[in-house]
Amino acid sequence: MLSEAEVRELLVPFGVKLSPAEVSKLLAYLAMLLAWNRRINLVSATTPQECVTRHFGESLFLARWHRLQGRLLDVGSGAGFPGLALKIVFPDLATTLLEPVAKKRAFLKEVARECGFASVEVRRERLEDYARTEREARFDCVTERAVGGTAKLVRLMAERAGHSGLVCLWLGSEDSATLVTQAPEIEWGRSIRIPLSRQREILCGRVP
């Protein structure tokens, strides 16, 4: 397993500085991720170093640009990136994770419990279903990293964000440019290239 110093070094390119307590939570999360990944294939990265840079680093990179508060909805959470990982640096963020796969939901619940992440709700719905069953639910931030941001999905995310809510997507650069054109109703900021990635970007916008 990685040392605290090694974790800090791996996160340097992302501009993320964690306290000792935050590093401890990341390492606990990482240990569970590696153990579960051998059984249910949560992520493609297989080494601790890859997991820290490709998943924790990419997720926490958002914290360099936005200080999140209130309520967050994470679409297609998978292994918890970015939604659950962001709890490391924003412990007071009330977080709802949408994940339709039962084994992945079990993993998310265990991580939340073992890491002491409070105010985490894990739901089995896809966003389309959640939008129908929880029509009044609104969030300060809605994130999506692994599903693939289509214009239809982004519009559903914007509905959940509501007035002045933040929509954040992890995308390829070509997808990012396309979405800005296809979803002009969102006030998009400039896309931000993710460190150590040739094509991946974070694209965030506000719902007017």
C-alpha cells in the first residue's frame, strides 16, 4: 500500500493538498477499492498508483476550481468517482449516488460506512428513473464521469440542478465541444484539461 507521502506526491499535478486525516480516508477507500476490484471489476486501473491518479486525482481536481456545498447528485457512480471521492474534501456535502448495479451499490455503502462519510444516500435508479420518482429533488451540484454525457442526459442533470445549480462532466475534449453546442441553455464555463490526460477535460456550467 502507498504511504502518505506517496499519495501526496501523486496528487501534486492535480493541485490537491490533503490533510493527514483526508489522506487516511483516501487510503482506506483505496484499500477497499483494490480488494473489491479483484472480485467485481469496479475500475480498469489495477495498481494503487493508477487508482490515485486516474480516479482520486481526476475526481478531486474539481475541488481546485469549485468549493462545493449543500447537496450533490452523482450520476452513474460506479466505484464512487467523483461523487463519493469528493466527500474526502467536502465532508459536509449531502451526497446522493445513483448506481443501478447491486454489487457496486454494496461497495459504495461499505466505503461510506468504513470511511465515516455522513449524509450519503445510495440509490438504485438511473437518472431517468430518479427524475420521475423524485420530481421535486434539486441539488446544488450534479456530476457525471463514467456514463457518457449526451445532450439528453445533460438536460436531465440540469433539471435536477435547478436554478443556479452546477452541472459538472468529465469528458473527452471532442465530447466537451459538442455538448456546449447541443445544450446551449446551460451557461458553460471553459473546459479544463485534466492533468496527466491528453484528452480528458472537466466541463462545468450553471443553470440560469
